[in-house]
Amino acid sequence: MKNRKRSFAQKRRSKTNMKYQHFAYHDFLNDEAFFRWVYYGEQDAFWQAFMLENPTKQADIQQARDMIRHLRRHEAQQPVLNQQKIWEQIQDTLHQPTQTPVISRFSWKKWGALAASIALLLGLSFYYYTQRHSQITYEDLVATADTHNLIEQVNSSDHTMKIALEDGSFVTLDAHSKISYPAHFEPSKREVFLSGAGFFDIQKNPKRPFYVYANEVVTKVLGTSFSVQAFAYDKQVYVKVKTGKVAVFKQNQANLNDAEAKGLIVLPNQQAIFSREQATLNKRLVETPLPLHLPVTLAKRRIEDMPVSQVFALMEQLYGVKIIYNEESLSSCIITTTFAQESLYDKLDVICQTIGAKYKEIDAQIIVESEGCK
């Protein structure tokens, strides 16, 4: 199987190589993967290898790289990216005498293609500029911290790292993640800054709320356990609660005093998901909701001929999830089932199949739809 996967990867890489072997200067400007390499350094190993294997393309690649870097220099010099001014400056640069030998190689048809490529390039540059400046990085957050005497822990291994904080809380830092925190928390609050993923087990202290800042998402707790996943280049940020409850809210800028009014309250078996592209914050159930507790009276207990309304009530207690249904249409439904450590969805599948119903999740709640038992 490994050989087969390796063979497929090699074939895909070879196919990609062949594609770029036919590229000219303006084609590289039109290619988003090339743009992201120059702009962000993505897939650097591939492009370095491609240049070594294709020396005849190095001149075109270097010329396209110079153009993108020219755009980036102007972007850095201006607080707002003015596409028209940059376009005019690029045209001036291209028409300078030192550039004449390069331009003369192009026919007017090719010059038109080049102009279209540069227009696209300007659009890409503007898009990534606005994306970058609307998103908050770990470095932005650390820079705005009230205290600059932060301790940074970096987990560059492939294993988790357990970190003890001064208040008795613990952070289990995932591989390739990092966290910054003060040696001594402030009297009124506890703040940490995360890049990557980690599980937090927080000591309860109502007078000193605990804040986790991760990209555009802020998680506020008084004492609970939860996980946060917020890698720098991921499109989404996740906050999943194991015990207790947390408040999750978004901030539009790296302002540690931003308002919390539009936050979500997230409970066990729930997660808050923030889309960095749409800047939306939503609440859903976790992938596999498990019983929060299983009383001895229910441990592997088989229930005979119980009204489905009572079964749903038990499930709400076990999983901490609201189940909404039409009580009138399901009033005659009687089922037999067994309670164990199965997930919520496994249990719902069995029950709904038994009574001829369907279910869906909306806003971390389960909606059961049925025309009634026959």
C-alpha cells in the first residue's frame, strides 16, 4: 500500500512538473501556487527542485518573482494598497530603457497576456493583503499583551507537552504548537496566547477569569476543561468543551479589551467554530458526543417498552444536548433500548430507525422529525 501511495504521489508530482515545463513568464504570474510560493514561501522544496531540474525556466521564474516582489515592496510602503498607483509604477518600470531588451521579446499579443497577468497579480496581491490585515496572528497578540515578560513554550516534537501554570492549571500542548504566558498572572485575570492546538484544564477562580487568545478567537472560562485548535494557516478555529462551560467570542483586531457581547456560550459536547474567511462564529456539536456521565442505575441498562419522550429526556441528561421533537406526533412511540457508552449519534440512529424518524443538528441541538409511529 505504501509503495502504491508513493507511486501515486510521484506520478502527481511528475504531472505537475510537466505542466510548469511549458510555462512562460506571464503563465507563472497567472499561477496561484507560484504566487503563494513567492509571497509566503509555500511549497519551497518543490519549486527549488523544479528550478534545478529545469534550468531553461530559471530566467522566466526569476523575472516573475521580481515582479511579485516589486508589488510586495510597494504594499509594505503604503498603509492602503493602491492598485492603480502600483499598476502605473509597474508600467513605468517595464518601459524603462533597462527593461527594453526584456519587453522587446514579447509580441503585442504576448504583451496583452502579460498585462492580463499583472492585473490578476494585482488582484491576488490585494486579496492576500486584505486577508492578512483582517486576520490576527499569534505575533500580533503577543505584541499587544499588557506584560512583555512572557514565557514562551514551543513544542517542536511529535508528542504532546504538559505545561503547569502558576495558578495550578495545566495545558497539554499539541505537537508543533506554542504558547506564551506570564510567570505571574494579574490579580484580576489570567491570559495566555496560543498558536496551534492544546487542551486546557483550568483551576476554578471566579475572581480571575482565564482567557485564551488564539488568532481571532478569545475563549473565556472561570474553571473548566476544553481544547483549542488554532494553527496559523488553518481556515477555521475550533474550541471544544469537555467539562464546564466557556464563552467564545471573536475580535476584529488584536485588542485584548475587546467587547464580549457577541460571544457564544459553549457547553460539554459542543464546539465553537470560527471561519477565518467568512469571519463567522457558529456553535455545533462535537464530532462524537459521548455520555457526560453514566449513572450506575443506567450502566448497560436495558429499558423495556419506554415512551420515546422519556428516552429522549434521559439522553438529554446523559449527553447534555437539547432534543427537540413534536411530542404529539411521537406520543404513541414505545421503544426498547440499552444505555451504554455509545455516542449520541449511534443512539439516535437506532432510535430513529426504530420509530421511522429522521434527525438533524441545528445550533448544537438535535431536531427529530417524524410523522408518528404506525
